[in-house]
Amino acid sequence: MFKPVPSFIGLRYFMSGGRGNLLVSFISLLAVTGLALGVALLVVVLSVMNGFDRELRERILSVVPHVQLIHSTGVIDWQDQQSVIAGLPQVTEVTPYNQVDGLIQGRQQTRPLQLLGLSAESVPAGLQQVLDEGRLAIPKANHLLLSAVIAEDLNVRLDQHVTIIIPAASGGKTAAYAFKVAGIFATHTELDQVLALGALEQVAEIAGIPKQVQGFRVQVADQFDARNIGYQVLDQLPFGYGFRDWFQTHGNLYQAIQLSRNMVVLLIFMIVAIAAFNVVSMLMMSVIDKRKDIAILQTLGLSRAQVIWLFLTQGMMIGLLGISIGVVLGVTGCYWVGDLVSYVESLVGVVFLNTEVYPIDYVPVDLRWTDVVAICITALILNLVATVYPAVRASRMAPAQELSYE
């Protein structure tokens, strides 16, 4: 199928870039630039959206339980039941917990708080990684670990004291507890807005179930089968348990990420499509500019199919150049976009990703070469479709008519 003569001439037309005709050169530059920018944007944006999806699955869902088992009155023999749950298929991790919600007060500032009680011998792997990053451990009684966001908002430092206020339950009294800040951690997720960590036994006493646990935090092998696994776990436990899965707590976030990913990709895909069809304008101008050359080539024996191949070659070379530049810019941008956002934040003093609004406080990037290949193939196909009409118009040119006044 390779036609050496028209391919060679098409390459010459591509290399000449419309010399002698500034308009053709300008439109050719616009076509290449549009393709390059569209492909680069699509690579970067798709990688960032993939990054949000990855961080949800690997970071947020590592500190959020896939299945949270909750007992109505508290579990006394929780060690035995923990062993039963851990022995079930698909269950990868079981952690006993206690949890109370209230307010934290420090330096005359108050904000809501979720105090999570854990045992130092049984810490979820995701939280353990966070603690390891700060060289921390689950604190002892009357001590707690505070998230960096809360500590900054309350203007609290290490070894200072804070007060946790637990609202009154039905028929009870509001209680206040003094804690010493033993450490400050950061999950870099929305949990930093409310989370504090304390000792399992002390949180149990605050919750009114001393020496018991409220339930278990369960991690499973297949995150997207968490609900079915939750029902299977309930079948193995005594009466009194209920559960909620991560779809109930973070399912809307997952759906929002998927919807945003699809919509943004569609919009930027349209930019790539428009840029590809700029090639139509460029090639039509090239056909008009070189109509006498085409007529002479036809009189020398170039067939209609060869004329079509000539302009297809020229159009595809423009497409390959634009797409190649776009891939280089996009891949480079993927490696620098996180640092660029951090630099701009520090320069203007504005936090673009705040965990009050966004699930994480940084720009994640997950560059997948399969996506890059798919973007290149799609852009090449669009570019090829855009070159067909000008190439066919050039092949239908009548040599006698074009050369009649020469």
C-alpha cells in the first residue's frame, strides 16, 4: 500500500509548510499547536483523575473501614469474635474500635471532633502507615493524637492540653475530659477535619461501655464487594450487630470522581477533535495554493488515488507531529503538575485543595501508558478522518482547467 512517489511529495509539502504563502503556514502552525495542546491537556487531566481514583481506593479506603461492624450494646468477648471474623474468606484485617463524637476546645476555639479509640496491638494498616510517617504510636490514657488540621485551627501544640466535650445522651449529662496532645498526624484526607486518636480502653469508658468495644473495622480483599461480604460476616456473628460499608460513607465521593472524570475527558476530547479538524482548513488552503502543482503532477501520470495518498501523507505528518509534541508535553506535565500547584499555592497564599471541600489536599497523578496510547490512536483516527475530504477534493481537480491560462 506504500506509494513512494506521492509519499515523497507529501513529505516535501509537509516540510515546506506552505512556503510563499504565510496564511497556509499560519493555519498549519495552528493545526499542530491545537493538536499538541489538546493531547497534552488530555494526558494530564486523565492522569490527575486517575490519581484521584487511585487515592480513593489506596489511601482514603486504607484509613476508612471497608465494612464497619457496630454492636447495639457493646461486645464483651470481642477477642473471640475478632478471631471468628479474621478467619472468614475475603477478610484481610479486623480491628476493634470505640468511637465517640463531640467537641474539642483549645485556646478558646471549638470545633467538632470524632475521637477514635484503638488498641496499640491492633492498628489498621492504613492508619499505622500514617503514624509511622510521624513516628507516632497509639497514646496511653489521658493522651491523644490530633490531626494537623485541627491542631492548626485550635492553635494547639505538642504537650498542650485540650478539652473534649461529649454531649449528653438521653437522660445523661454533658461530660468534659482533659487530654494532653501526645502527637500530631496528617492523613492528607478529609478525615483530618474531625479525627483524633485515643486509647481503646479510655474511649470505651467515655462511651459508657468499660472493657468492651463498640464493634470492628474490617478491611476486605475486594473493596467493591464490601456490602456482600458485610452480610456474610453478619451471618457468622451473634445477634445485635449491624454494619455500614464504605459505599454509604464515601460512595457519593467515588461516583463524583467517576462522573467528573468522564465529563472532563469528554470536554477535552472535543478540544482534540476540533484541533484535528483544523487540519481540514489547512489542507484545503494547501490544495488551493498548490492546484497548479497538482495539475502538473496529474499530467505527468499521477493517478487520483496517488493524489489522495499525497495529501493523506501531508495531513498525517501534521497529525503525528502535533500528537508527538502533545505526548511529550503531557507526560512532562504529569511529573511537574503536583509541584507546580504547590508552588502556585505558596506564591499566592491560597490553598486550592482544602480537605473541607476536597477528599485530599494534594494533586495526585497516575500516568497510565494504556491511556496515552488510547489518546494517540484516537487523535490519529480523528486526524485521518479530517484529511479525507481535502484529499478527495484535490484528486477531483481537472488539470486542463487549472493549466488553461498557463
